[in-house]
Amino acid sequence: MIEGRHKKAAFVAVVGRPSVGKSTLVNHICGEKVAIVSAVPQTTRNAIRGIVNREQGQLVFVDTPGRHHSEKKFNKKLMEVSGRAVDESDIILYVLDASRAPGPEEAEVAALLVPHAEKTIAAVNKMDMKGADYAGLREFIGQQLPGIGDDRCFQISAKNNEGIEALLAALYALAPEGDPFYGEEYYTDQEVEFRITEIIREQAIKRLRQELPHALYVEVADSEFTAVEEHSSSRQPKLWVRAFIVVERESQKGMVVGKGGEMIKAIRLAALKDLREIFDWKIELDLRVKTGKDWRHNDNTLRRIIK
Ligand SMILES: Nc1nc2c(ncn2[C@@H]2O[C@H](COP(=O)(O)OP(=O)(O)OP(=O)(O)O)[C@@H](O)[C@H]2O)c(=O)[nH]1
Ligand SMILES: [Mg+2]
């Protein structure tokens, strides 16, 4: 069979500092909400795959937690996730933020990529922002990763979907030939339960302040899926979920619940709206709060939720 013989297939690790727009970019490239996004740094905690199928073949984007320097156990675990993605992927998409000057933290990310420079493409994001400095970042990339020429350096705005096609063309050009990893009907390989916890977490992060976005995680405690029965009047399958927002300390529970339960109600309703857009089911969500004392220091919890 001639057709399909020269199709490309590659894993692309999307790497960079926190908040540079990696998840926003992956969502735009995939044309679906694959990863949650927020203004809070270190929103992404897992390697999240978004799949793109084009005439040229399949690219599997692996969104990763932003690389930040801290010796805390939680941060080290996040860095393991992005380090693994760098080692295991065929291509690295190094995302930088045009609105921020590259300091020591950016230099650490670039240093990690030096051994992989041959398979790295750089994307300078947020070019829509006032004061976006491409020249400064281009010079930085030239110094840190001299192997990356202009043909592998792109100016983009993930938010406005600008510069994405040229970037994709370069990624496909660098990708090896091969058979697709996933069926064409998939745009992500995330489990339903994980996606539900992420959507709830996104809505919680958006509404909570200070330390709380970092101090919480979400877990599904129970769920029940009811398929459409042959003689049922309902045409939609139903998913019932009980989930917990888990905070570190007893004193944080009140802030998540809010006055008269207003905060948790707002999180629940916003999450439900997003979930109903993603899944073609009737969804009921029972959302509660509990304490997982100092969970960010607990190896078992970290192993369970950061993968
Ligand atoms: N102006 C502008 N803002 C952007 C752009 N891309 C992302 N953002 C914003 O930057 C913030 C961080 O975006 P994310 O996509 O969550 O960033 P990230 O790199 O995935 O962050 P972590 O998961 O924390 O590492 C959000 O407020 C986005 O709306 C862009 O092209 N232009
Ligand atoms: Mg992210």
C-alpha cells in the first residue's frame, strides 16, 4: 500500500517555565479542551496527551508541568514528570513567554534541553502582549541552544491562534515516519475520572485565592454510569459523580465552602457546565470538601495524583 507509507508519527513534549502558555497552546493545536488553563503558575501537574491527526500523520503532544526551581517534594515530583517527557519524546517543543525576560529559571530549562537540541523546536508565545520581546528571547535561545536556527524558532500567540500553522509544519517536518499511536477518533487518552477531577480543579483554582490553588487536589470518591435503557424515556446516558476537593488544613475548608456554601456551589455549577460540553451525557455532581492533612508532603498521595 503506497498511501500511508510516508506518514509521520511522533510524541512531542511541550516544555517550559510555569505559565508560559503550554496548556493553552496544546488546547489550540488540538482544537479541543485537553488541558486545564489558569493564571496560577504550576496549574498542570501531569503529563497530559493531546492528539493531532493531519494528512501528514499523527502528533501526540505531551503537556507537562511548568519547570520551576524549588527543592520542595511536590515540585520535585512535577519536575520528574516533565523530565520523563523530555527523555521519552521524539520532539521537544520548548515554549517561552515573550512578555518575560529570561532569568536563571529560563536558563535552567534551556540547560535541560541542551542534550536534546537536535530534536527541539522553540516557540516564543504571547507575542500579542504589549512589550513582547522576540529579539531578546531569540538571542537567549541562540546563546543557550546554538543548534536551534531560525527555521526552528517561532513567534506565536496561543491565545489568538497566531503562528500555529507554521509551527505545526516544522513539527511535522522533524517527526519520524511511523504508524499512528492512537485511533483517529481520539484527541486525548485521559481517563474520564481524571478529566472530571481536572475540570473541577480548574474551576476551583479560578475562584480561590492565595495559597489555596496550590493546596488543593480533587478526587472522585464514587461514580455510577447508567446507559440508556431500551424502553427508557430518557435518551441520554447518565453519569453520577461524587467528588472531593481535598485541602491541606482543616482551616482551609471554610474558604472552599464559602459563606452559606456559595463558593462550592459556584465551583460545582461551573464545572458541571464544562463537563456537559465535554461529555455527551447527563451529569450529576455531588461536590464536597475534606482535609488530607499536609498531602503535599505525603509520598503516597503524590504518587497517586502526579503522573
Ligand atoms: N496574552 C496571552 N496570554 C496567554 C497566551 N497563552 C496563554 N496565556 C495565558 O497565560 C496564562 C497561563 O496559561 P497556561 O496555558 O495555563 O500556561 P502553562 O504554561 O500551561 O502553565 P503551567 O501549567 O502552570 O506550567 C493563562 O492566564 C493564559 O490565558 C498568549 O498567547 N497570550
Ligand atoms: Mg499547563
